[in-house]
Amino acid sequence: MKRAAGIFLLACCLPGPTPLPAAPRLDSFRRLPVLEQGRVKPLDTVARNLLRQLSGRASLAGMDAAAWLARVLFTPAATLDDRVFRVDSPELLAAIGIDGEGRSHCSFADLRPGLNRLHALAYRYAGAGAERPGRFEREIVRLFQNVSAYYGLLDAFSFARPDGALTTGTPRAPAILPLGSDRDGPWLAPATAHARAASLPAPIRREIALLSEAARAYAADAEQEFDRALEEFSRSLQERLGSAAVRSWRIHLEIGYNRVAPFLLAAWAYGLALLLLMLSPLVCRRLLLRVSILLLLAGFGLHGGGILVRMAITSRPPVTNLYETFVFVAWTAVALGLVMARLQKQGPGLPAGALSGLALLVIAGRFGLEGDTMGMLAAVLDSNLWLATHVVTIALGYAGFVVAGIIGHVVLIQEFSPGRPSAPRAGTVRSLYSVLAFGLVFTAIGTLMGGIWADQSWGRFWGWDPKENGALLIIAWCAALFHARLAGWIGPIGMAAGSVGALVCVALAWFGVNLLGLGLHAYGFTSGAARGLLVFIACELLFLAVALPLARKKRHAVQVDEPGNRREEA
């Protein structure tokens, strides 16, 4: 794993997905270890997660996340007009008495007149006696939480300013000061440590003083002094905790991972590959096909490298949370597409793999906006053995169904599209059967493994939990499809429509059950997912309602497979 991590670090010298340069004077700032949500991580990661949470962006006004966070911590007055708060609708701003016409982002100065109203509404909607909030109510609470998080950062280093006075009353900053000589002990935010300085050991008091020097140097634009103070601060931490705790290879690896953004690059590669595949029948077929394959392979390599790096950073299997399921299923779906393309050159493997990878990474990016995607696990999930077996196996099954669902769309479109040769259609149908069987086998095995894990964790093999019911729904649906196919009740058109239905079942079992807020498996964040899920299901049902009649009309009701052997096709 360390060898793979070293190889990935070499790639960090390559430019990242954005043209923003890394400010040299912030290198020491980025590397500072922080204890957040139970995990020690570089301050660079904290900055990126916070900026994405507040604004939905990776950068702000030409600054990367670390540069923005440094301004907020050390020169807070200069950031009050930064449009950092994402606002999804003008109605939200109108509700707190602010003109929001034409705005998608607001600054703290813009929101200041409506803060009291925002606080009152958020308290009402998030109260213990409040009804289950709708989309508008959730957005009010989200905006209030984001404003509160930013507001607390403004005085994180107020003790280093000349007057030393607090203006917000509740300074909140990353915990970058560990107490004692053990990194697993408590960590303090700078303002909290400064308030308790008299009772702290001399080395920690010196580190507080160094942080104060760094804050004053940044405000005075003294680059060398700022860097020197943070370097001395890091050396002091190394003396107390050991060099491995502060300059850990994981810290450097995570900074490299943040800079390269492999999943973003992979998504671009998949998108370009898909575009070239769509253009290849029209012009330069061979050239575009070869370039698309290279792009798909490049994205696949970046994608897999990113997964390996995350495993090295967390010392966990590839799937531990909802975000990582999308990432891993996307990678597996691309792998299936490449294998199918290798076995059948004119089949749908390449476009199915590219589309699956792109769509799932885009969805993963949406879930990645909500915070650290490498956070601590729920206690019941803290088992590398079962995460590496049950969860990974289920994810492999999901990947099979995703690809099968896409191929099912292709089969139905081919059936009612005029003037297409029969050979690609037959190959597409064979690919559909294979990948659907792949999904069924791995989902069934993974479900049995889940039952064993449940018996060890909760003392029962099966409890009709919503997630368990979702897995059973997938297996029952696909088993019914294959039995109906063997019995001659349905043919390629029916199997294609059934694979689209299997994709809907997977979506419900994958993260739809979390919308219920019930059961022992509701671990994933699902705010705002209900609308997307319903739109997806509605679109699939509409597609089937249009495609099935057209396909049946185009195709003969009965087709002769072999002399004397007739089979019902629809």
C-alpha cells in the first residue's frame, strides 16, 4: 500500500484540475495536522471541506481553499464581503428580509441584516417538536449552520490581534493544539488554548505564542515570518508527539490527493470519452474510438489510484460510507465496460462504462459537498473484515445492475431504431444477460454475508430491515426475470425492460431506504435526495412507457430462433 501511495505522490507534481497556483507561503499552513471528527488530517483538507460546505465550490475568487481559510482566520475583516454562502433560491433570502433576486451566493455582509430572522426560522424548523422539514426548511437550517460555522471562525485568532477582544463571543477554529505527548489525547482550538494558557505546560504556551506570531505576520504580509513561525510550531509538535504524528506520510499523501483530485479528473476523462464515442459513427470512426479508449483507460487508472490512496490514508477497505459506494461502483462499472469491450468489440461496453463512471462520480461529487468523506465510521460498521467482504461484494453487484440498466436502455432503443444490423443487437442482448447475471450473483452472495454480519452484530440473521428488504427486492426481481426468460415468457425486449426495472430497484435499495430514516442501515446523508430519486424513477417509467410500445410495434410478435423452434419475443 505504501508503494502505491509513493507512486501516487509522484503524480502530485502534475497540475491539478484547476489553474489556481499553490501559494508558497501557505505550504506550512496546509500541512498543519488537525483533529476533526475523530481523525487527524491536514488543515488543507479541513479548508477544502469547509469551503465546499459553505459555497459548493473548490475555490473562491481566484483563491484555493487553504488561501481562503487563512484570510478568514488571520484577516477576518477582509472576508466579510466574500460571496461564500451558497443560496439555492431567492425565496430563502426573501424569508429573512433580504433581496435575493439574481443571487446564487451571498457574503456575510449581505446576510447580516437578516441574521436574527434566520436564527429564529432555523430554531423553529430544527426544534425537537418540529415536523419533518421540507426542502425549504432544510435550506434555512443549512444556511444558518453555515453562517454559524463561518461566524465562529472570525475570532479564532482574536487573541493575536492588538486589542485581543472577542466580537463574536464563540470562537471556533480547527483543533491544532494537542495536549500532552499523545496524538490520541484531547486537542484544543487556539483560542481555547490561549484562554487556558496559565494552566498549560511551557511547550504548549510556546506553541500558542508561535501561532500568535504567525497570525500577526500574515496580517502584516510578512511572508518569511509567517512561514518561520509555523515551521517552528511544527517542530515543537514533533518534539512532543514524535515526527510520525506531525509529518506523517499520510498527511503529505492526503495533501497530494486533494491537489490532484483524481475523481474529478476521471469524471472529465469519462465525459470526453463518452462524447467521442457518440461522435465516432459520424466522423473519423477509428481515430475517435482509439482516443476514447485511451481516455477511458486514463480515467480508470486515475479512478483506481484515488481509491488506493484513500485506502492508504484511512487504513480501510474501499467502501465505508455512502460517498465511497458511488466512487467504487463507478470504478467497477467502468471495469465491466472495458472487459465487455475487450470480449465484444462492437458491443455496448465502452459507452456503458463511460456513462456509468461519469454519472456515478457526478452523484458522488454531490454527496462530497456535505463534509469529510473519510470521516469516522459508525461503531457497528467498524469492521474491516466485513467492509472488505459484505460491503464490497454488494457494491460489485450494484455495479453489474447499473451497467445492465444502461444496456437495457440501449437494447430498447436499438429495437425501435430503423436500419440497424442484427449482429450488434444480438451482441448487445448477450452482454445484457451476462452483466445482469453478474449483478445477481454478487448481490445474492453479499446479502448472505450481510446476514452473517448482522447475526454477529445484532444477534439475528434477518430482521426485515428496510435495507434488507431492498436487497431481497433486487434478488427477487432479477430471479423472476431469469425464470421468466427460461420459461419463454419474455424475450430480449422483456429482459431489457426488466433490467431498467432492476436499476430502479437498486436505486431504492442503495440510498432510497435512507430517506425513510428507519432501520439499522440508515447511515448515509440523504438531505435533498428524495426529489432526485423520484425524478429518476419517473423518467425511467416514462422511458419504458414510450419505448416498449415502439419496440413491440417494430418487432414481430414471434421470431423463429431455429427451424421448428419458435419463441415469444415480447
